[in-house]
Amino acid sequence: MNIQTKLLAVMLSLVLITGMATIRISRTVSTNISKEQVGNHPETTAQPREHHITTVLGWCKESAGMITAVNTFKDAVDASKNHTDGMDELEMVYRATPGREKRVIELKQEIWRSQQIIES
């Protein structure tokens, strides 16, 4: 190999080694800065998680309420069951939800009408 090729290989190796070292150092520094920022402000890091958990729990609560209401409706219109018990359960579910009193009365009237149609 001539001197020019050896010099080119050494220069290329030097550039590659310097570049890798620079990347490694900057990555380490950036990681440390990020960890320090997260450690200094844990409340801002935790707020999105708290919001997400609150949202998911709200959806679960809503779903549970809907399932309860559906089961109560099924029991209320089931001809084989005591309808007064079903009406009481229906009223209890909707009275537990704020602002639903008017809707409870409407639903009771609709159920009584449907029961009268079924019986006749």
C-alpha cells in the first residue's frame, strides 16, 4: 500500500472514531438532562397519567351504570317476574343518577303501557 492510501485509511478511521465518540457523549448528556428534568418536575410528568386513569375510570363507571340499567330494564319488562319489584329497581337506579327524576316517571309510564299491551 502506498502512503496516500494509508493516510486516507487513517483519516477515515479518525473521522469515524471521533463521530462515534461525539454521538455517544451527546446521547449520554441528553439522557442525563432528560432524567434530571423528569426528576425535578414529577407532578408535570404524572398529570397526563392521572388524567388518563381518571378518564378510564369514568368510562368504567359509565359502563357499569349502563349494564345495571339494562339489567333492570330486562327485569322490569319480563313477564315472568314481579313487575312492581322491577319498577322499584328501575326507580332506584335512576334516582341514584342526578337529574333523572323526570325521566324515571316517563320510563315507568312507558313500561306500564308496554305491559298493558303485552297482557291484552
